[in-house]
Amino acid sequence: MSRERAAARLLHGWEHGFPHGPGLVMSALSGGYRSLLGAREWLYGRHVLHSRALPCPVVSIGNLTVGGTGKTPAVELAVRTLADLGHHPAVISRGYRRRSSGVQIVADTASIRLDPEDAGDEPFLLARRLPGVPVVVGSHRYEAARVAVDRFGATAIVLDDGFQHRTLHKDLEVVMVRAERPWGNGRLLPSGPLREPLAALARAHLVLATGLAEPVDLGAVSATVARYAPGVPVLAARYAAVECWEASRMRTVALAQLSGQRLLGFAGIASPRAFRATLDTLGVAASELVIFADHHWYTAADVSALDTRAERAGADGLVTTEKDWVRLRTLPLPGRPLYVVSVRLEFVAGEDGWRRAFEDACPTR
């Protein structure tokens, strides 16, 4: 678990700051990173570097910070919105930590063609959640998008994790942010979670805050957006559990059946607190939440250790996220029930603004 402990220490530093010695080193590294960002901005501002346009609208779902802000469910929401508007959308992703290289087709209009190891866990999950929607991965986003347009006739592209990707022209830029401690300690990588200075919010067309129950919780996000991107709408959404199944038999389980059950939760996602909140909402008596590093690929030993831990805790079973299930689906399952919970984004405020932005930026032909 050394990697998990190191990740936890880093996340704590990003939220609350680092001790003096490590903090000085981190600050020096952040200064170098800021210089690189400034040089890139200068090159784009003087048209030395260019963004290439596609023959169809491009929607980018990204964020300003490292960590979980709900990009994957927002990509799904964007695809469904474009389909409602009459488009044939496709998803383009880098495919973080995938085993394959180059441009790869994860899913075409008929079926899923790659396993999670070659596709990346999030592209595979999107392909599973969006049957019939092409999903293409590639570090060169323009080339990957051309495949979607030329081979599958996509009339709109949804770019996953695309805010920092400047080589492709984007018609609608959606920035995801956590409602709670949205900017961490407010510092640039590696001394903080910011990928870019907060001034980069000026490039956004929409800001979508996730993980809150009421619109009044938007204060910290709205104040920052008003300062750096005045006029940009701030929307709000929460995670809503929509489906559950028991993994050994792949049978659907009513969400209400989880209420009152004593379950051992585990997750290897960027925001495990969001999963804990989902379990609380479902009424799960979670005996413990075991946290792994984001994108952790499970081993048989991991699953066996979790089963043993559940037995010692007197748990009736285990529960995890759909994203985690993608990374353990081929392994021997524990002896007690393993429940998998799937979530979607549900608007708390601003759903009409979301729809209008898509109608304006992505008109159907």
C-alpha cells in the first residue's frame, strides 16, 4: 500500500499545504512549470502554435485541477445531449494508462472492440454506458477525431479531459470543478492541484460544479469565476446512483435493497469522498471505505485481501464503483456478494443553461 500512502500524502498537501522543507522544493518546481505554461500561452497568442479545426462541432469536458471532478459522467451527459439535438456524437480520449499505443478504436457503432487494459478504464466505461457511440483513444486528439468523423460519420465530437489540449479547436469548453475546496491550496502543480492558473477560466464557456446538494453551496466557485471569467455561467450537479448489480451473477439489484446492509466499500478513484457520500445517500451501513490510488488495477491478491477484511469487519458483502469494477471484472470474485453501483450526473441548477449552450455551439445540420 506504499503507493496509496504516498498518494494520500500528496493529496493532503494539495488540500492543506506541505511542510516547510518539501514546500520550498515544490514551490521551486511550480515556478518552472508556470514558466512553461507562460511560454505556451505566448506561442498561441502570437499564432506560432495553432489549433486545428474539424468539420464538425467539438465539445471539451475538462478541468483546471488534478483529481476527480466528474469528467466521465459529464462526457456521458454531453453525448446524450448531442444525441437529443440530432447529432451522431463520438467520444475522443487519451486513454490514460492504457496498454496500447497510437490511435485505437475502443468501440464502433456496433460493439466494444478493446478490453479495458488496451482502452483505458474510463474510455471502456464510456463505451459500455453509451452503446452505439464510437469511442476512439489517441494521444493526438486531432488524428483520433478524424477517425471518428471519416470512419463513423460523427457529426459532433466530445473531447474527454480536453481543457489543457490546445491543438484542436473547440466550440464549447466545459470546465468541471468540485464544489468543496474547488482549487485545493490554490497552487500550481506540483505544490498544488492546479494544472493552470485560475486565470485560464477565461477560456471556459460553462463551469459545472459537482458534488453538492444545494445551489447555495456554489459560493467559492462562483466568486472565482466572477473574478476571472465574468459572465460565464456556473451550473451545479450532484452524483445520483442509477443502477446496481451483484457481480458474481451480474443480476440487477434494486438500489433500495442496499439500505441497511453492512458492506465494506472500496474505491480507486480520484474522489473517494464522493463515493462515500453516495453510499450514505443509499443508506448503506459502510463498515469501512478502503481507498486505493486513482486508476488502480486490481490483482487477485487485492480482492482476496478485501474479502478477508470484510469477514473480519462482519460485513455482509462488498460494494464498489462501476469504474473500479472495470478494473477487476476478470479476476476471481470474493466469496461474499460484491455490489457495483453506477452513478450519473443530475442537475441541481442550470440545466436550461447547459442545453442552450449546446444548442448555440452545436447546431444540427
